[in-house]
Amino acid sequence: MAPLPQVLAGPIVRRVEQRLCSFWIALSYPASVQATIWRGIQVAGQAPGTVASGDPEVAGAIATTLAAGRRLHVAVVTIKLDPAEPPLEPGQIYAYDIQVVTQSERKGLRQLRLLEDEFPELDPELSIDRPLGLALGYVENRLPSFVTAPATIEQVRLAHCSCRKSFSPGRDALAWLDDVIAEHLTDPSARPQQLFLTGDQIYADDLSAALLVMLSDLAEDLMGAKERLQVTASTPSGQAIDRQFDADLHNFPAARRHKVVIELGGYTTEEGESHLLSFGEYAAMYLAGWSPRVWRTLGTPDQVVHPPRPGLP
């Protein structure tokens, strides 16, 4: 198994209301996850869950990760303000820290090194085969933040997208949105308050064969074992098939999956040559769509171009 980062993806602000805010994170190990919020832009303190300003926290909550694979553990932490407490103020900036807690240690975003840019020359173990991570707060040790919904509809600023498409000739639109937030970081009236993805969040059918090779390798590391897919079909010679196959590139090669997903899966896609099939592949694609830290070397021509597997239709 290849090494995996402690934080596979996230943290991501999932939902914000007057008395509620939720944060999502994916880890490579089980843990408790604590979220804490403060008013305004904040710099992380030396200790996890603290800020350099010494300002009191607004609220916090803790949750336990759910195991989705041997090395894939997901948590959604929801902070609910007590009815006796004042609600979150409309149109205001709130900073947050996420602390990952195990029996032996507690790490905030600063200790997890998510508040600093990655530099290969400073970290000999850092892979240069993937995009480098950037500080979540845009400068070193500054905590990430979000903006609450404004008081009037005229002040609402939404970002609307479809899906994260890896196999596209255009540039990443969310990179532009990131620039917008960085430019207007301290101006809550100019920052978008919400992001809506009204598609399926990622493209499962239209991706490159080289990327599928990477995702297949990542999927096996996340799940801790090969998954099995039930195949019920007939070969061109009339032989009946009704058994399970390992969900890997040996049985379901990259760039050769269209017939499988159309004829056996009943899918309606016009693409599908490198369609995601297993749960692990889907999980790997979701993580890769939101985090550069899980990326690894893409597939090479000799891993992509090879004859089909005998025994499958």
C-alpha cells in the first residue's frame, strides 16, 4: 500500500444556518473530530483549537469518524447553537479550526500542516507527482473562514456550478472562485456565501484512462482490499457467466469499460470507456476532486493499452 496523508480531503464547510454550521472531513485513520468557530478573521494559536488573538470561541462540537474503508474515515461535525445563545450574525465572517483527536494526540489544522503551502524542497517525503497543497487561510497559519447569509436578498452572493470534471479542455472554475475569495477575504459583502453543485459533484463516466489507473490504485489503498463485482451475462459464444470478479484493472481495464457499463449495467452514458465501477473508485474520485493530497502518478501507456481480459463479455 502507498502512503496516504492523514487528511485525505477537507475540511469543507457543508452547511451554515443562523444556529447551525456543519463541517466535513475525510481521514486515513479513525478519530474524533472537533470543530470550533470564532468571529472574524483569525490566526491559529500554538495549541490546537486556540487563536492567537485570544478571542473566545463562539461555539464548538465533536463527532466520531465513520469507517467507509480500512483507510477511509469520514466525519461530519455539526455545531448547534443553544437556543439561549445569540444566533450567528448575518453577513459576517467566522473563522474555524478542525481538531483531530486520537488517544495519543490532538492536532488542529496548524498541526496537520494544512495552514501552510507545500514545498518539495522543504519536505523530502513530499511527492512531486501531484499538485501541491496551499494554505487553507491563504497565508501561513491563518484559519479558513466562511461568511453567513446576509440580512437582505440583494446582498446574497451565490456560486453555482455543475460537477467537478477532470477530463475537460477548460481551466478549473473553482480555482477562479478561490481567487475571488482570496481577493475579498475580509469583505463579507463581496465574498460568496454559498456554493451550489447541482450536478453529481463529480463525473463518473467521462474521465481519462490515465486518471482511472491512478484512482484504481488509490481505491485499493482506501478500501484495504479488492472489491468484488457480480457479473451476470453471456459471452458471444453463448457461455453463461454468473460470478464475481475482482473490481480491478485486470478484469475491467481502463479505456475498455463502455460495453460493460452499457450492456451489463444498463447505463445510458455516451462516454463510459473508463467509467468508475467500484465504491472505492467512486470514493477515490470524490477525494481527488477536492484534494490534491491524495493524487499520485497517473497511468502510463503500458498500463492503459493492453488486450481485454478473457472471460468477460
